[in-house]
Amino acid sequence: MNKRYYIILVMCSVMIYLPAQTKYSLDDCKQMAIENNRKIKNSQLEINAAKEAKKDAFTNYFPSVSASGFGFKAKDPLVALNMGGAPISFLNNGMTAAISLSQPVFVGGKIVYGNKLAGLGIQVSQYQSKLSENDILLNTEVLYWQLVTLYEKEKTLDVIDSQLDALLKDVELSYKTGLITNNDVLKVKLKKNEIASKRIDLDNNIKFIKMSICQQIGIELTASDTFEIIVSDTEKIESPAVYYVDHKNALPNRMESKLLNKNVEASRLQTKIKRADYLPTVAIGATYYKENFLDSWNGNGAVFVSVSVPLSGWWGGSHAIKQQKIKEQIAYNDKLDVEEQLLLQMQNVRNDLDNAYKQILLAKEAIEQSSENLRLNNDYYRAGTVTLTDVLDAQTLLQQSRDKYIETYAAYEQKRFEYLQVTGR
């Protein structure tokens, strides 16, 4: 076989088996973060722990059973008598065993309230897990748009670099023909060095953000070298007005608001449990035991009713109950205070979102103006009516306006997602 064709065949075979590089969309990154992020995994474990606590509290409804046993063997008989000159001894060994059962009938509602409190613990863990998920999703959104911003800035550098290459050819030609001095050539080369320096900074930042995203979504940090994202369209701009809602109506959908309600509810249950500590308790039960002290087993059993009234406990108990009632009021006041703060947060994020949208419109207009400014300066430079510095300044303005646009667009997308979160969506 011809060597050339053999090499081509081998290369084609390798290309067939090379895995295609996966590119991740923003939704892909969020889904992987939910599935793999350790903070979310720990939140799920907290829910499981709360469920086990609920099961443990439920066992208090069942009777308590205990068993005991005792055995001994004495060096000398425990009982020794002399009956008319005849020595009698016994109890030199023995065994006893007992089992008892007790069922609480009334304990002031502690078991019922304790189970309700354990049930609240599950709901609280679920709400906290959702808050953790929201934090992870928002952070993923921020990191994604940071990476998009860096990519777009890299594209801007490519455009400017390409323009500088064309400009460098022109000035070098003009210098060779004696129309300009070497100073103009050096200015263009210095500008190219400046672009190269910015590209190095961009590359380092891109690598770091990629590693951060990989850590966020549960991918090995070493995979950041091949990690790529699908860059969303940054030209499409949607008015934020479509997302605005009534903040008071949205408040009950916030996980923080739900947690506040559960905190108040838990405080009320703790007050009832505290009151139950000073109420009478009633229990019924049964016990059975067997003993063998005289070389034969004997047994007996009994049923019983137990009533306990904490008379002296009321002296300090009334103050303990009042203390818990005060804590209940504090929990309610905290709820009102934090809800007001949540409403302020919603309004603040909405203001930021509205501002980001207006900044996008201004940045978009600035790109059009700076692009036209650069075109005119290029024409004027060729006509000899402006200096090279004017052209380089125009390129800098274009770069700045492009960077400003992508920064404001990324800020808008981040605030849009954050506004959806803070309004419970």
C-alpha cells in the first residue's frame, strides 16, 4: 500500500474514534450543579436526618419495655439458723428475672407536640435545601456569564488585533516610502503589545473561571482545560417589564418567608411543650418477675397505674412558660422584620435589573457611535487629515464600548435570574 494513503487511513481511523468535545449550555451547568454539588448533597442528607428524627419521635407513642436479671452465689449461705441443735442454711445462690411495660396515657401533650415539632424539622430542612439550591444556581449563573464576558472580550481583542495588523501594514508602507517617521510604526507595535498583554490576562481569567465552574458542577478541576460552554446570544435584549410582579403577592413564595412562618410555629409548639412539663402525667403498665432462691422457680405479676403531679414545679414553671411566650413574640417580630427586608431586597434587585437594561441600550448605542468614529478616523488618516494617535484612540474607544456592552449584558442576565429567585420563581 502506498505510504501516503496508509497515513491518511490511520488519521481517519483516529478521527473516527476521537470523542467529540462536549459543550455545556447554561441549563446543563445548572442541572449538573443540582446533581453533583456537595452543598446540595449535604442538604439532602439533612432532610434524611430530619426524617429519622421524626421516626424517632413517633416511637414515643409506643409502650416502653424493660427487662432485668440478677443472679448471685455467696461464699457462705446468706441465712444460717440453728434449730434445736440442727444447723440449717439456705440462700447461698439464687436468680431473679423481671420484665415490665409502661404506656403513657397523658403527658400533657408532649408526645403529640414533639411529633409535630419533628415534622416541622423535615419541612425546615426542605426549605433550607431549596435555599442552598438557589445559592448554587445563582452562583452558577454568575460564573457562566463571567466566562461569556471574557470570551466576548477575547473576540473584541481579535477584531482590534486584526485592525492593527492592517494598520501596521499601512504605516510600514508609508514609512518605507518616507511619508511618515518610524515613530508611527512603533506606536502601532506598542498598541499590539498592549493587546497581547490583555490577552494573557484574559486567558488566565478564563482558566480560573472554568475551574470555578467545574468545581461548582462537580467536574474534576483538571477537566477545565477541555471544558467549554455554549455561548448564549448576547444580541437579544428583552425588556425587564415582562418579569415584574407585585412583591407583596410574591412574598409567600420565598423560602425565607416560609422558614419564618415555620419558626413562629415551632416557637408556639415549644411553648406548649414547656407548659406540658408542669402538667400531671398518667401512665399504666404491667410487670412480671420470676425468682429462684430455694431451688425452685416462683413467679408473680402486677398491673399498675402511675400518676405524677409536679406541685412544687409550678413555682418556677410559671416563669419558664412566660419566658417561652416572650421568645414566641420575638420570633413573630423577627418574622415581620425580615419580611420587610425581603420586600426591600425585591425592590432593590428590580431597580438593578431596570438599570442594567438601560445601560445595555446606552452601550449598544455607544458601539454604533464608536464603530462609525473609527471608520471615519481611518478614512481621515488615509487622507492625511488626522494623526495615527487619533486612529489608535478611536480603536480604544471601540474596544471599551464593546467591553462595556458585554459587561452590562452579563449584569442584566444575572439580575434577571436573581429577580426571578427573589420573587419566588
